[in-house]
Amino acid sequence: MPRFGALDLGSNALRLRVVEAAAPNAEGRSQLALLPGEGTSTWREVVSLRAPVRLGAEVFTTGKLAPTSIGQACAALREFRTAMDTAKVDAYRATATSAVREAQNGATLVERARREAGIELEIIEGVEEARLIQLAVVRQLALHDRKALLIDLGGGSTEITFLDHGQSAFSMSLPLGTVRLLETVLKGAKSLGKEQGRLLGEMVDRALAEVKPHITKATTFDVVVGTGGNIDTLAELCPLKPEKGDKGHAKTAIDLAALRPLFTKLCAMTPSERKDAYGLRPDRADTIVPAACILLKVAELFKAPSVLAPGIGLKDGILEELVDKHFHVWDTEREAQSVIDACLRLGNRYHFDETHGRLVAKLAGLLFDDLQSIHHFGERERLLLRAAAILHDIGDFVRYDGHHKHSYYLIQHSDIMGLSPDERAIVANTARYHRKGPPDPSHPTFRELDKDGRGKVRGLAAILRIADALDREHLGKVDSVRGVVDRAKGRLLLFVTGEPERDLEEWTVGAKSELLHDVFDLSTVVAGASAAPESVAPKSIKSP
């Protein structure tokens, strides 16, 4: 059976998990089709390693990874590499989170990991971290019919996610982590007095204030789930006794009523005393206090009596995705729809014209398909085009004049679950060039892309301009389009359906077709109203 590895470089420790997975059987595939998000593969753990390297020890105060921390991390990664080689791992993914993400010299660790350990390290954003954890939690706890609040408590950040029937309705990564609080608020403190305890609570409250407005409509949750090493430890210290008849969606849960007096007791103790009294690891004995504070504050905010602690995390989400993609059961359509849903949520945040965005996305997708033999892009690029089409006008929220530039800024600086930073940059640039001047190397935002990214933006923006032109008035006069490539005559014939009176839309197609001509060497021609693709009666559109 194939083997898979997941590496998690967190702010408090480095972890490796290697599993052996069997292919889903016919019954498993059926379940996947009926209940997307349910796990179908059988795993067997082969290797589990943890290295207590605190990458966040200095990042949150100096902005840089300490040289000693980088050296320790590379030593641990060499050990992980040896373990994966011995286990004959077929595929792996190595991710670095908050500490490396924020470090000015994070690239140094990435380069040394590749050179010294032969490991390709990927720095991921908080929203990607939340997506992977969500994947693992939804599958293990079968949340497809429940409303759930997910709290992933890490060393450098805390991810808060609201799940509605297994789908993300909201997710936010907060700069609120145990190591971060330890290094900034509690630096040098052995035990916590009233003043430090009050300061810690106020810092947590201030960070959580960013979340509350986004989830006010969800007054209650069916379940609150916590993940992370400190969460698991708190579940051991304050276990909730299962109720009679409870089928149990998790092995353990945290009794928050019992945690409150324990938190007071922990604050009065030194890390050494906590270690001896509760059998904690040294790197857990100091972080357990800020962890308990964060969890209690979140529970208070959302009125949660208990928190499930399933004992899973980022590594498990990585493995879920690796295994599914290896056995070709990964639901790419569902993945794409989740990205589109995230774009719609972002658009609604800025009060965009959703009807226009959806229509332009539809028209852009149709033209993308019809031009496939010309652009040779794949399904992922099609998704990026749809995302840019939905969001191309959100800059109107700032100001109509120059709104394409405002659209770029809002997209580039927003979290869109399911898109990598590079992909988000392509979406932002594609939206930016839906009007006015074409992509130009003199533009810093375009110049920052690599060669491949610039090529994608030029091609996708050329298509987006035509799709947007077909709904110039935002009145839905064109409801569909088909593009026929006539290579012999160097033209793209557009066959549109909808209202017959659409002179402004057709004029705008001509005005915005220059980029498509430059990129694909095709002149754009709108066919006559009565024409069909088999009987062409073109009406040439000239740029003014």
C-alpha cells in the first residue's frame, strides 16, 4: 500500500506523521458521492515524530527566526527526511505556519530545508491552515448535517471557522497564539498576578472582537470543536463525562466549567510547578496558560458549555487530501465550488452586484471553453477566471473611478479559502485588467508575477474583458454566448443569445477586444442576430 507523509512546522514544535493508506472500495466511493466530505480510506500509522523546536521564540518580538531555531529546525527536518525515506513515502507535503509566515527571514529556512534535508517546504496562510483542519474535522466528526464552530489554537495564530452543514461559511485567522502571547505579554513571567492576568484577557478580547460581527447571525452552534496540542492537553486535564446515550462524535471533550478554576490555579503556578503537578512537557507547561485563556474567552463569546477535542489537526487534513488525490477520489468540483462560494461571500462583504458578477463568470467560462484549443489552459485556470469575473467590480465599494485598481487591492488583501497566494495574485491582477489599460510590465503589481503568472493574467483578462462587455449595462441583455474560432481568417465569432437590442454591448465588445487580439491573434466578430454557428453571417465590430 502507498505511504504518505505530512509535516507541520508550527510555532511551538515540528511534527511528522506517516501513514499507509488503502484505496477506497466500491462502497467507499458510493459514500463519497452521497456525502461529500466523508472519509473513505483506511489508514495505518507508520511513523509519528515531534521535535520541540520553538520557531516562534523570537519572531513575534524581533520579526526574525533566530539562527539557533533555524539550525534546530533543519536538524529535525533531516531526521524527518530519513524517517520518510526509511518508510518509503510515496508523497508528502511539508507546511510552515504562523512563525515562518511572519518571519522576515522565513525564506532562509525554506532554502535550507531544501538544501540540507531535501524537503520542499511550503509557507501557508492562515486560511489554508483552516481549510486543511476543517477537512480533517468534517470527515472525522461527520458534520455534514450540523452547524459547528472550529477553533484551531496554535502557537502563533488561532483560526476560527464557522461550518454550516460541512461547508465553511466564515473563516478568520487571528494573530492570537500561545507562543505569541508568551513572548509578548508574558515575557519573563513565572506565574501570573492579577495585573498580568487582566492584561492577557484584554489582549485576547481585543483579538476576538474582530470575529464577532461576522458570526452574529449564528447565535447557536450544534457543536464547538477545538484542535491543537494545547487543546488536547486541556481535554486530558478537564475531561467532560459523556452523557448517557451519547453516541459520541469525539473521544474526548473539555468541561469548561472545570477549566475555569483550573485556569486560576495554573496562573498561580510556575511552569516548573505545572510540569510536576500535571505531568506536562516543558514546552507545554508554559503555553498551557495562554491556551486556557483563549479557549475560555472563545467559549464565553459563543456561549459554549464544552468543546470537543478529537485529537486531530493540520497533519490529518494534509493526509486526507494527499490520499484522496493519489486514489483519484478528490472531489475537484466540490473544491472549485467552495472557492466560488468564498468569492461570493467576499463580494457580498463589499455589496457587489452579484447578478452581474455571476453572469460575467458564466459568460467568461463559456468563452474559456470555446477557446480551449487556443489558450491551452487547464481547469484550475478556468476556476481563477471565474473567481476574477465574480469579483472584478468589488472595487466599486471604494469608488467607481479607478475601481479596477481598487478591486485588485481588495482581492489581493483578502482571504479566499482554497486559493494559494500565487493564485490569489493572478485573480487580483485579472480583475484589475478587466478594463482600461492592458497588463504592462511597468505596473508593479503585474511585474511582481513570475513569467507563467503574467501569461495567465494576459490570457484570462483578455477573455474577461469580452465577457464583461457583453453585460455592459448590468441588465442581463445577453444570457449566453458561444465562441467559434476561425483560424483561417484569424477571428473569433461570437454567437450571443438574449435580447435583440444590445447595440451598446456589441460596441463595447469591440472597444475591449484589443487585448484578445494581442494575446491570441484573433479579431472579435459578433455574428448576426439570426445566425447560427453552422450558418455564419458575421457583423464586424471595430474598435472606436
